[in-house]
Amino acid sequence: MNFRKLNNLSGWITGGIATLVYLLTMEPTVSFWDCGEFLSCAYNLEVGHSPGAPLFMMIQRIAGLFAGSREHAALYINAWSAIASGLTIAFLFWTITYLAGKIAGVSKKEEPNTQQKILILGAGLIGALAYTFSDTFWYSAVEAEVYATSSLCTAIVFWAIFKWEEVSAEKYADKWLVLIAYIMGLSLGIHLLNLLVIPALAMVYYFNRYEYTLRGAIIAFLAGCVGLLIVQFGVLQWLPVIASGFEILFVNNFGLPFDSGAISFIVLLIAALAASLIYAKRKGMYLLHTGMLCLCFVILGFFSYLAPIIRSRADVPVDMTNPDNSVSLIPYIKREQFKQQPLLYGPDFNSNITGYKKSGTIYSAAKKNGKDYYEEVDIKTEPQYEAGSERFFPRIWDNKDAGVTGFYKDYLGIEDGAMAGSGDNMKFFWGYQLNWMWWRYFMWNYAGRQNDVQGQGDAKNGNWISGLGFIDNTIRGLGDMNKAGGGYKDNAARNEMYMLPFILGILGIIIHVRKNKRDFATVLVLFLVTGAGLAVYLNMGPVQARERDYAFAGSTYAYAIWIGLGVLLTAQLLQRFVKNTISSAYAAAGLCLLLVPVIMAKAGWDDHDRSKKTFVRASAWNALQSCAPNAILFTFGDNYTYPLWYLQEVEGIRRDVRVLNLGLLSADWYIDQLNYKVNDADAVPMIWKKEDYVGRRHGYVPYRNNAAIPKDTYINLEEVCKFLVSNKQEDKIQAPNGESLNYYPAKNFFVATPDKMSLVNSGWINAADTGHINASVRITYPKDAMSKSTITLYNIIAAIAKEGWKRPIYFGDGVTPDDLSGFDSYARMEGCVYRLLPFKYTDSVATAEEGLGSVDVNKSYDLFMNKYIWGGAERNDVYFDSKNRLMLTTYRFNAGRIANELIAKGRKAEAIKLLDHVNKSITEHSYYYDPITYYMIVAYYHAGATDKASALAQKTAKNVIDDIKYTLTLDEEQQEKLTAELRNDMSIVRAIMTVAKSSGDENTANMLNQRMGSLMQELQQQRQ
């Protein structure tokens, strides 16, 4: 078999191995984060969050069609990610073998000898398999996320530029460039990360079409960056902006119907592109003609963005940002719903805002005199800052909350009241954005990973490690992880690869520089642009919602090429000991295979295998089954919302429940969608009208004391909602800038509630409970301003109260008392959700416990014992990462609380049964016993199950004490960062000791007291 066929076959086999790995470890149903939304939007072709991924949705939809049933749709869509990832590995293989062949000295027309074949194919196999088992890529390969398909586009494009290089001297070779342009255009409908390959493509083009000079190479790189900007901003953003300008002109000025302007622009654009092609062809301007062809195909690929407009007009259930015309498409594509980071010039986090200036106009499609019209409903604004407080290259710009600004101050040592400087920005850039947010992620993949707990720079959480004690403990100061508690020491994501993949990549870099500097420069550009360059562009702030390693996958892809090439240098080194060249080639390939991909696979398999985990689906199923018919369920955050969408939109489960995301209640398009029925769920009643919330209207309403209203007076919330949007001048106050603002004159509100007998008749309570409730709802709003989301919430509650509380209102797990805006004491736990009551229980044990409101003991007990499913948490062979464990926390905490309520009612046997059931359903393997287990320990003691309480107490205390022991292995600076956690750990152990002693378990209390005593002695000795 000649090498060409052997190379093709080997690439397919390697890709097949990767595909098999991903199919075996793939999650069978929905995953956390955006996967639930992608599955929902793919199955019914709905509109996901901006900037959308319309082509990806269509590809997923096709994959879902093969499922044959709703229940298996997620499995088949996830399988597409596995297949796409396997194809990515195949194209990576062929890219490596192409570059390795050039290093090995094989010309295009000659057949390599046996040694060269072994080394070239070995390089492709080892580099491709190293990327197969890399942490970041493997994670995305087994779920319904965009990154697998985006990586495939990247791999094809990078492979295609070398295919072009191979035939660049031949006629029609530039058809490869047109293909690349088309794939780039298609990738705009998947994810923008693929565009970062453009500078590397420019380098390959330059090296093959021009005589090399350093100046020329720099110009080529800059030209590639310009090309990247043209596609990202010119095509993706400015073409729609121009189209929207035409649309407004044709509709508002010429009186034509909707879409006339956008369609006219598309016709003109096609005509202009065609004319440019004809002109360039006639004039013999080859470069212009090729460039225009590429631009045409980029734009052709971009037309996948017609899909969200079409589907949004169908008013699909998930219709994020409602981009149903060319005007509303602009904020969708520009991601205006998300906070935009500055790039080259902007403020620091503590720069003073002096005012706001207009930056645009907000339009809404309407009718005027019976004709289509785009109404100006508001303006867009951007802040202006105090003179001298903005700077070049701002890095510490994010001021979204106190946690972020506090982090900046602690990290940079900025005292309260002091202003940040350029040095602070550069320190944060090098130390955090480059080292922590890029290099750490990179080293996770090719050196090792400490654990799955998200860190913010401390020694305990989320670091990269080598697995070599003298490096990790001594040089890097990460302490002795073998002394940590079970949740850290035995964390499945503790992947120790001894830096072997990283070292092999260094060898690859060395031989690449020696043998082919131009190809090395190309790969280096890809590595840096998708790594450090992306860190500059993203300008990420601290305290992210999750780890962002997926953003830098292109960098790990580039390094995998060098890992593969490292086989060639390894063979050269082995030839010093093994004289036979073929034997040394086999030895190099075999040794590298064992020391890199095999070790990576062994280290990463347990924390990447999701094949038996269905907990995300289970958590959503449990939440929906907890709700009464036709309920409204308020949620907060991606992980609490998207899985619910998945169950409703894909599997068709509990479509009568209206899921409302509290984080979106400030968006006018989202509020407007509440007026319509979705699936089987009725519209959501509200007091206000569209003209009250459209645009930025009532986005901020301040409190002003009205002396005419006594402070102890409670005002009907319905009247408050009407007052907040009143157009009467006497109902407004004047802002410092002269603008008239709505306000609220009091903070005490009440809502209409049924009387006790009505509550009994409607089934809210039993007649025997009438003496234990307060049949009124009175709240005090604690803040001095209301956001639009709070006003929306109040509108909904007031409207439902006005209708007699016929529509059940629930709040899902994850919401806080602050989210309930004063209604927290009227919440009743029903399993893992909270129902809002039109009354308050006065004898609940929960008033003395942590948690919201009261507990419906009977319903909660039935849900936990008979209804809830556990999604693999009941097994001992399923890995749950830190975000999964956070969701599992709810069940342990709620179980303890429900058990205490049962005990208070004299139902100790049921309490023990409940605790046993939860303890069995969430195994120690699935979720180690951490401080949250304290609530179950207390309940066991109160129920009289001393043996069970003691066993759980000892395991929990051991984990906590071991974590303290680990902390003591750190240096003083790192211990200081963990001070709060150290104090919390000690307080938990003391609390367990106290409850054990008060329950008569002297043995457990004394044992823990001794352990704490010796630990305190060790701590004192260390600090002397």
C-alpha cells in the first residue's frame, strides 16, 4: 500500500478511535450550561441566546431526526458532537503527517521509506490522540455544545490551507482558498472561534506566494488580522447594520412594508458583488477576483442567519432577543444583552461615571396610520467617565458587582478610595488573564489538573499540576494534596500526567524550529492568536460563572501538532542507543504512545466518562414534578433553566408549567413574550402594559419618602405597580439632570389574599391548620431602588393575587431571599422548589432553621421518597463535577430540613427513613461528605439515630479536618487566602461536636474534640 493510501486509512482509523472514545463516554441526555438550550432550540429550530448558532442548530436538528422519538433525541444530538470531534481528530492527524513529512525530508512526489513512514504516521497518531484525550476537547466532545462542531471547522480549514500549499503551483489550486472562505462563512453560524485561524492562513499564503523577509512576514500577519476583522465586524456586524439602515429608510421614509429595505439591500449587495467579480475578471485582476470570490462565499455562508429571523416570526417558545426583523437582528448579533468589554481604550473598575451619552436608537415594529412603521421607543446609552480615568489597554474594567471589585482590590492591593493605575492593569493582565485564564487552562491539558473546583488564584482549587511532588509542593507552592480531604485528594479530576505531553511538545517545537521555521511560524501564530491573543480580546474579568477553558481550545489544538512532531526528535535521540533506524522509529513511536496518549487516557477517563450520568435531566424532572398544574416557575441561571426547557421542548414533559428566568425579567422582549401562551402554559398575567416596559422604560425606579404616607402603612401592591408607571406629572420626581422619573413613595406593601375559609375551600390548607396561619401577605422592600426585573416580578404577583391566587407560583432551587424581593417568608418548600403562599405559617420549625419560609412536610416527603429520580447519584461508578455537586447540595440540605419538620411532628421513623433514602440515593462516591452534610447529621441526632449520625459525623469531620491539615502545608500567603474557608471548616467541626454532645453521643464528641485539639496545637506550633 502506498503512503498516500496508508496515510488516509490511518487518519480514518485514528478518527474512528476518537469517535469510539467519545461515544463510549458521551452523556446520554442533557448536560448543564448551554446544552439544554441548544437541545431545545435544535429540536424545534428555535432561537437561542445571542449571537446565536443557526447553522449549528440546523445540523443538530438533522442529527435529532435520526432518533425516532423525543426520548432519544438528546442521545443522537450528543452523538453528532462525538462524530464531529472524531472528524476533527482525523483532520488533525493529516495536518500533523503533512508537516512531519516535510520535517522528515519527504518530497511531494517521492515515496517515503519504512523509517519515514513509521515516524510520520506515528507523529500523526500520537499528536492526534493527545488532543483526543486533552481535558478541554474531551469535555466538549461528549455534549450538545457548539465547540465540537466549531473545532471541526477549524481543523478542516487548517488542513485545507496545507492542501492548497501542496498544490499551490498548479492550475486551479486557489479553489482551496474559496473552499476555506466558504467554511469560514458557514462557521459564522456555529461559533466565531474558527475565525482566529485567518492570521495563520495568511502566513501560509505569504510563505508560498512571496519571497520571505521579516518585514513581509509581519505585514502578512497584520494582513491576516485585518482579514479577521473584516469578517468578524464587516460581514458579521456591518452588513446587517447597513441592511437595517435600508430597512428603516424604506419603511419609515418611503412608506413601504416591512422587509422591503432589507431585501433591497440584499439585492444591491448581490449585484455589487457580481459586478465586482465581472470587473475583476475582465481586467485580469486575479487577486481581486479571487478575493471577491472568497468574500462572496463568506457572505453566502453567513446567510444562515436568516434562520433566526424566520423562526422568531413563528413565535417559538424559546425566542431569545426576538430577532424577527433586520432591525432587531442587530442587538442579537452584537450580543448587546451581554456586557461588552473594552479592548484598547476604556475605564478602570473604579473610574467615576459622570453621565451618559446617546449611542443609538431602539426601534420597535409597529403600525402608524395603518402602515408598517419602526417606532423609536428609546435610546441606547453608554457611560461617560471622569476626565483622565480612562486609559489605553484597560484590563480591570469590570464593575458588575462587589465580588468582582473586591477581587480586584485584593489581587492588586488597591486600598479603598485609591484609583487604579496602568501598572495595576498590566499586573492583572499578566498574572490573571494570561497566566490564570490561559496558561493554567493550557497546562490542564498537557501537564495535569489539580481538581474540578473552580479557583480564583488560591493554592487549593483548580490549579494545574504535574503530579511530581517537588514541582507541585515545593516550586509551585500548592501544598501536599495527599493530606487533603476526600473531596480533594480523591477528586476524579485530579489528573497527573507528569508533564509528559508538555515535554513531548517542547521536543516538537525544537525540531520544528530546526527543520522548518516557516511552518513553525504558522503553527506558532495559531497557538498565540488562539491563546494569548484571545486572552487580550476577551479581556475577561475575575469571578467567572464557570471555567472558560473551552475558549482556548485552538491553542491546545496547535500544541498537539508539536506533540506529534516531538516523536521525530525522540527518534533522533533514541538513535544514540538504538542504531537500527527502523527499530528506533518503532521505539520512539511506541514509547511516546505509552507515555503520552495512554497516560492521558488513563488519567482523564474517570472524570470524562458521563455515560451513566443522567442527573441533569433528573434535576429538571424533579423540579417540574414538584409543581402544581399550570404553575409559574421562576428560576435563576443557566443550570436551573435550560434543563427545564429541554424537558419541555424536546421530551414534551410538563409543558403546562411556565418557566420564567429571573435574569431575563428586565428585557422588554422577554416581558412581552409573557403575554402569550407557550406550549400548554397560559399567558402570564401582569398589571402593566407594553408601553410601560418597552425599551429601557422603568429600568430604574428610585425610592423617595412621601411624608404624607405614614411609615407603618402598607400599600396594595397592585396600586404600587400602577403608580410606578404613572404618566401623571404629580406622580413623578425630578432627577438631578432635570428628567422626570417615576418613583415609589413607600416600602411596605400588601397583596390581596383569600380569607381562611376560602383557603380551606380552595384546598390551600386543611381546616385544622387555620389556627396556625396568618392569612395576610405583608412585605417590606429592603432597597432604595427597583430594577425592571423586580417591577416585573411584582406585576406578576399582584396580577395573580388580583385573580384570587388561582395560578400557582413557584421559585426553583438557586433563588435567594434577595430574588424574592421581600416575599421570602411566604415561600413554602415543596421538595426542591418553593411555592409562594397567600398566607404565612406561624408554627414551622423552619423559622429556626436556615432556608426560606416553611415546609410542606407531606408533599416533600412523598416527592423525595416516591417521585424523585437521582440520575446516577445512587451509583458508585459515576463522576459528578463541582457544578453537579452544587445541585446535589439541595437534596442533602432539604432532606435535613424536612426530617427536622417530621421530627417536630413526632414522626421520627419517617424522618430516619427519609434521611436513609437520600443517603443511599446520593452516595459518598457521587458526592463526598462536605460541610452541607451537617444538616443531615443534626436531623439524624434529633431523630434518635445516634449510630447513623455518628458514622456520618465522623466521615464529614474527617474530610473537613483533613482539608485543614492540607491548608497547614501551604505557605503563609496561601493560608491567608484560605482564611475564611479555614474558619468555616473549624466552625463546622465544632458545630458537629456540639450537636453530638447535646444528643448524648459523648464518644463522637470526645473523639472530634481530641482531633481538633491536636490540630490546634499543630496550628499554634506552625505560627510560633
